[in-house]
Amino acid sequence: MTYGAANLSDDGTGAKSTLASTVYHQLRDDLLGGALETESKLRVEWVVSKYGAGASPVREALNRLASEGLLGRHDQRGFFIMPVSATELEELTRTRCWLEERALRESIAHRTAEWEEQLVLALHRLGRASRLSSQSSSSLNPEWEKVHRTFHRVLISACRSHWLVGFCDQLSDHAYRYRQMANDGESIQRDDFAEHRLIAENALDGNADGAVQALIDHYQLTAAMCMERFRQGEAPAGPGQRAQR
């Protein structure tokens, strides 16, 4: 196995051929993007109708999402969308900082010229993309989200552990749900590109302590913005539609 570089054309979904995988990716995107209300039940019949697939591939997709923690399952009562909460966000952020600190330190320790080039390119692409959608100032631009995900993936790609990268990816998915809550909050101002640039500059300089601190500060600021939404008593669900109960 080769380490040290990330595939900048990989958006994390991969090419899938089966109908179950198609339903899985469509439903997963809707779950992560907040298009379905948290704690809503997901009836197989409703998913079949919405995503245009048979009951068998739908059940396979639902079981796969449940194994990733994006759906819950009641015995004999079907699936439901996992709720979001301040408590879970705190645990998620703490765990993500633990794992990505180790991954980033290892990546910097084993950095290569190719990794450095990939990181510079990822930062450049991130700087050129608009964070907010041109359609709505309260939603993220999908293209920005893609290059943002790539930047964070490149950072840890030289850590020499596909297991660690995989765990970090999974936590990133769950963090994305919460990030949707904070995009339009104005109670905390930030310069997100400057935050990413500081992480990258420290990493490229071989300053592991500085890079880790900048990364942790970046994640904790996002969490603080989400926590502010909880304190305001705003609904934590995304702006999307309600799933059938």
C-alpha cells in the first residue's frame, strides 16, 4: 500500500454500479445535507417511492446507513434519522480532534514533496471556491464542500494508516450535518480561508504543534457556532423536507 498523496478528484463517494448503492448515496447525501428531518421515521415504502427503487435495494441501503450511525433502528419498528444534540456534538468534536491530531502529526512526520504539492493545490482550490451557494446564502456551495473535504483529507493522507483516515472520514461525515446548522449564523464571525491557510502553512513548515493547534481551533470554532444555535433554541434539523412518519 502506498501513502503520502491523496486523490484530488475523489469526492469520497466513488463509482457505484448497483441500485442499492445508488439509493445509499442519494439518501446519504440527503441525510448529511439536512434534507430530511432528524428523528423522523423512514418507512421503506416512502423511500421506495422517493428514490425510485425496489424494497430489497432500499432495505440494503438503509441497513448500510444504520451501520454508519446515520440511521437508527427500532426492533420491528423500522428506521429513523438519528437526532443531533449538543451533547453528541461535544463528543464528536472532542473525538475528531483526538484522531486528527494523531493523523496530522504522522502526516507531517512522513511528508513528501508530492504531499506538499497536493496540499498547496488543495488550499489553492479552496481559496478559489465560494463557500456559500449562489442560490442561497444560508446553504453551502457543493463545490466548496468538495474541495473543503479534499483539503482536510490531503492534510492527513501521509499518516500511513488507511484505518485512521477511514475513521477520520466517518467523523467528518457526522460533523458535516452539524456544519449545516452553523453556516448562516452571524453570532460568530470567521475567516474560514485564513483558518485553513494557517493550518497548511504550519504543516508545510513542518510545525506539527502549530498545525495541530490551528486545526483544533478550526474545529472548535465550528462547534461553538453550532452550540450557539442550540443555545438560541433553533431547530437543529436542516432546511429540508420532513420525512414521512
